Amino acid sequence: MFNSGILGTGVNIPETVITNKVIAERFGITEEEIHRKTGIIERRYEFTDASLADMCVIAGKRAIEDAGLDSNEIDMVIIGTNTHDTHITAALVQDRMGATQCAGLDLHSGCSSFITALATGAQFVQTGLYKNVLVIAVDKCSSLLNPMDKKTALLFSDGAAAVVVGRVGEDKGILGIIMQMDGSGGKYLHLDENKNIKMDGRAVFEFAVDKFPKAVHKVLEVSSLNLSDVDFIVPHQSNLRIIEKGAENLGFPMEKVHTKTIQYYGNSSAPTVAIGLHEEVKAGKIKDGDLVVLVGYGAGLGWGAIALRWGV
């Protein structure tokens, strides 16, 4: 068995900025009201004609470069997404990146898709079956929005982020994983008959502020660690108010919790945790040897967390 960890990260943040002013004018509300409810300042939309593969290739190449590898050293590509425009995204990405000796799969498990994809990739590295696995989380939520549904239009956005999972030192890498689902709550966040995102905001809020701290405690328990050991938490960027309430329930300081993504990029669903991890590593807030907890929760309803010791 090998220790698996993250060797490199990369993101693809769309260029189109959708400000609160644009959304406020659409619904006849104030920018302050949007910020008060969501914590969002602006969100990002991908170009209409951009495919998921287009988005993934950019993020994937950046992660491979950050890991100091070449594309032909990638053994497997895993795509975590909820907005399939094809069911062969992993194959398209593998081909376009020149990863010629490469397996792949597409998976989706709601807003927790990055956690699920990272956990899946880690297993292949830990068993020794593959050495380097490229995990990409991507969603183009703008393609699934009813622009006149205030509950969703205020929140959702687009983006892609990638990590390279590979072998790391015995004191580094992934220390624990937990994942769970409760399909009885699927009705609270799903696609309607028009393939638009439909959400019961209150139910999702209550679910998320409950599962966020519970997921952190559980993954620390299975990792034989304590909350006091944690240096930084990167939760799913669903809504700043959910993150604030969840951290309060957890009893963890907000200055050690990532929030930039929800404020400036919006809720892009699957990639938010990976985007947040990248942002904090590049900003120097997550450093070699730090204990980091990644937490996902949302559609499914599903939730999960990964505890890892940063570094190689």
C-alpha cells in the first residue's frame, strides 16, 4: 500500500463576471439583499459554446504542470460533475491532453462530486494500480438555470478545478475519508422536468449547517485526530451564510475556513472545494505539513469529507 496525496492543483475560472447589480435588476431587489442572503459579491459564467471538456482540459493541464509532470505520466482521468454534456468527458479530456496510456471514468454525486472523485482516485494510487491520477471537478450550472428562479439564479455559477493525486511520503497525504448519502432528501435539490436546477433553500440550508460540522467530526474520528489538530477547512462553497453557521456549530474559527470562492466566483457546485484548496495553497495559507479538512455537501442529499496532511 502507498500513501496518496495531492501533487499539484489547477483551476479554470470563467472570465465572464455576473455582478450582484445584474441579478438585482433582474429581480427588482437590491444588491445588499443578495449579499445579505448569500454572501456573494459576484459569480462567474463560462462562454455558452464552451463544453465541459474545454473547461476540464485547461484546469487539468495547469494541475499537471503544477505537479511537475507531463500528460503522458497520467494513468487515469476522473471527472466529477453534475452537468454532463456527454458521458465520455474523461475520454475526451484524456485524448486532448495527450495522456496516451490512460484509463478514465465520469462520475457524479451532487455537490460532493469532488470529494467522491478524489476519494476514488486515491484508492487507485493507494493500491498501487496507478501512480498518477488526474481528478477534475467541473460544472456549468449556468446551462441548468431558469434565469427567473431567484432561489438558484442568485447562487449558481460555473468553473473547473483539478488535482493530481499521486504517491507521497508516509507522514503526508490522505489520512481519512467519509462519504454518505440520504436519497430521501433528493427532492430538496434536483433537476425539474425542464432540466433546470430546483431547490428548496430552507431545507438545503438546514441540511448543510447540520452535516458540515458532523462530517468534519466524523472524518477526524476515523483519522484518529482532533479538531484542535486542524489547520484549515475548505468546505463546499454553497452559500456564505451556510459556511458561517456551520463553522459556528463546529466551534472553528472563520479565519481558518475558506470563503473566497463563494464570495467572488459563486457556487459552481462540484469544483468549489478544489478551487478553494487551490486558492489557499497559492495564497500560502495552506502550508507544508498542515492538516486540512475538505468537506462537501449538497444534492443527493449527500455529504463527505477528507482529512489530509498537506505536502509530498
